[in-house]
Amino acid sequence: MFWRGVWGYLPANIVQGVVGFLTLVAFTRLLSPDDFGRYAVAYAVFSLTHVAVFTWIEAAMARFWAAESEGPSLADHFAGLYQATFALTLIFLPVMGLAIWLWPMDTAFRVAVAVGVAGVPVRCLARLVQERYRASGEVAKSAWMDIFTAVGGLGFGVVFAILGAGAASPLIGLALAPLVLLPFVLPAELRFARGGRADPKRLLSYARYGYPIAVSLALTLVLGSTDRILLAVFMDEAATGAYHAAYSLANRTLDVLFIWLGAAGGPALVMALERHGHAGLKEAAREQASTFLLIGIPAAVGLALVARPMAEFMIGEDLRGAAAAITPWIAVAALMSGLSSYYFGQAFTLGKRTSLLFVTMAIPAASNVVLNLILIPPHGVMGAAWATAASLAIGLTSVILIGRRVVALPIPVDSLIRIGVASGAMALVVTRLPRTGGFLELMTDAGVGALVYGAVVVTLNAAGIRDVLGERLRRLKARGAPA
């Protein structure tokens, strides 16, 4: 199930990566530095409110579908989750509307926040559909939704930016894309709820499982937004925009990779545990960990190596200097965040001990606030980058140590060593290449680095890559063979 999901989600995540890059290219040029900074803070509000109110419902859909799908209570499962979503929406929108009206802020920022908040329930409904697709192994449908919302969100956002909507433009796109999609996918999902009823006890058990996940994700967002908020307080909106541009460049690249692997990996681990017990889980987890390291480590190293030419090519002139300087630190931080969230953090969902997620995320979140308060005043955006990297290192350590007490997910040391050797060889070669600047240097460094890394990992058979590729080739040949 894992590799079927990996290959199935690959096109969608290629699109996600391209859209992420184009988002930076477009909005760092179409928006002023101040508007880009307002958008960064409004996006943080949008993400935090979504996680705080609705994410527990999405988590329950993802975790309990496998168990409920073979029982008589599937309709109750769907009815409870969708009724809870609609009820929370009726409370959420008026409360947030009042808060935005009372909160003292300039008009451009107020509009951006209001647009983001209005899109939160729409995003939740789309995510519920997508989580059900992922849990049931309907990879093509889930991938198609990813592609549509990514491309549509960018397209709508660019149009509104050209029309002069300012900081609200990207958030308008994020709301409109899933809204256009819902009429085509939601009715079929609601049919699963026919004849079902919302059982308060079932919803309470879902909330006990899912809300700690929501709190931990909220703390993750605190890790990703505290620095921007404090930069706005201690410096200005332009500095916040520069930091957000660099953070998005590095973090989005790694995040797309981990979301891709996690979309396939999470459901596969749940299915392995439910169907084959802890022995099957360990085998599946070791394979996943090796794959995460095989892709994640060279991606982080590669981003650090090409930070300057990538910033020159992708980010507007006013923001690129700071972005190039802090990208290597954010790349390292994003690698640690991805490993925590999409692999080691799975121990708590698999063991149904999600309350411990709060502990493991509270530690780096608190560290992040303290370190930002210490480092931003004297060092500005670089201090924020150092604080993020240090706090996520603390977070990864806490997730590994506490998670092993719940479900001991394996660490493939042999694969880690071989991947480290291959990444070191890549770095050694790339740092010797001539500096031509801009797009030419970016493509040269990326191409040569990928070739060197690929050659070394295949030679060393890191993470069993030769075995995986061989099996894939055999299957392709078998499909093409005459009956």
C-alpha cells in the first residue's frame, strides 16, 4: 500500500512543488514587501484557526475509517463527523467575524484576515473528503484534488493580485479553489452518512483522539509563525515578508516531499498495524523511514547548496538577500520538522496516545518563543532562523524519546550512514562548481548534484534503492508483456 501511494501521489506532489515555487515567484513580485508581510501574518491566522477548530475532525476521519469501513456503523461515522463540521461552522464564522471587527488593525490586514477565516470551513470540508480517499486507498482521486486545489488556488490568487486585492489575494485563491471543487465531490461523501446518526459518545472519543493532534499542530504552527509575528513587532512588515519568502522557499520544498510520503505512509502504517499487528508495523515502518531519509536528507542539503542562485531566480529583488542567507538554516529545520511530524510522530496516532503529542510539541514551541525573543532583537531575520532550527532540533529529540515509550518506530542506521555518505559526496562536488549566478547556476548545481547523489546511492544500495527500482522495472515489463 505504501509504494502504491508513493507512485500514485507523485504527480500531485510534483504539481504542488511547482505551484509552491510559482507562488513565491508571483507574489513576491505582484505584492509589495509590506503586503507580502501582511499576507504572511494573515496566513498564520488562517492556519491556526483551522487547526484549532476543525483539524480534530479530519484526524478522526483518517484514523478510524479503516476500522469502521468493515463494520455496520460506517453511516454513524460519517454522520457524526459531517454534522460536527456544520455545527462548528455556524459557531466559528460569527465569533471570528466579531473578533476581526473588534481587533485594531489596518484595513488591508483586516480584509486579508477576514478572507482567510472565511475559507477555513471550506478547506475543512475538502480535507474531510480527501482524508477519506487517502484512508480507503483511492489514490487517484486524492491526488486529483491536490492538483486542482493547488493550481486553482494559485490561479485565482494571481488574478486577484493583478486586480489589486493586495495581501488578501493568495488567501482568496486558497478559499475559492476548494469551494469550486466541493459541488463535485461532497454529495457522494454525504451519501455515506444516510441513515446514520451523530452519537455524542462516538464524537467524544473522536475528539479525545483528534484534539491533541490539533493542539500539537497548532503548536507546530506557533513554531512557524511566532518568528514572523515577533519580526513584525521588533522590526517591520518588510522584514517579515523577507523572512516569510525564505521560509516558504525552503520549508515548502521539504514540506511537499514529506506530505507526499506522509500521504502514502500514514494510512499504510495504520493498515499494517490493524491487519498484521506490531510485526507488520515494524517492517512497514523501517521501509518508510529509509525512504524518508533517502529523499529528505539530500533535499535539505541541496537546498542549502543552491540557496543563493535559487533566491536570485525565484524571489523579488527587495527580498532575495535575506532569503539567501537564512535558507540553509530553514532547510535543516524543515528536515527535522518533517521527520517529527510524518514519521516519528506517527507513534502517538498508532498507539492512540495523541495526548502526548501536546507534550512533544509544547517543548519546541516554548523553546521557539524564548529563543526568538532572545535572538531577533540583536540579529533580526538571521536570529529568527537560528531560533527555528534550534527549537526544531529540540522537538525532534523529544518526539523520538517520548514516542519510543508508546510505539518504538525503528531508526534505519545503516540507511542513514549510506545516505549521509552520498549527500556528502554531492555537497563536495557541487561546492567545486563555478558560480555563474541565477538560473544557470541553479540548474547546473541541481542537475550535477542529483546525478552525483543518485550514482552514489545506487552504488551503495542505500535504503535498498536498487531492490525498489528493480521491482518497479519488473512490474512495468510485466504490464507491457503480451498476454
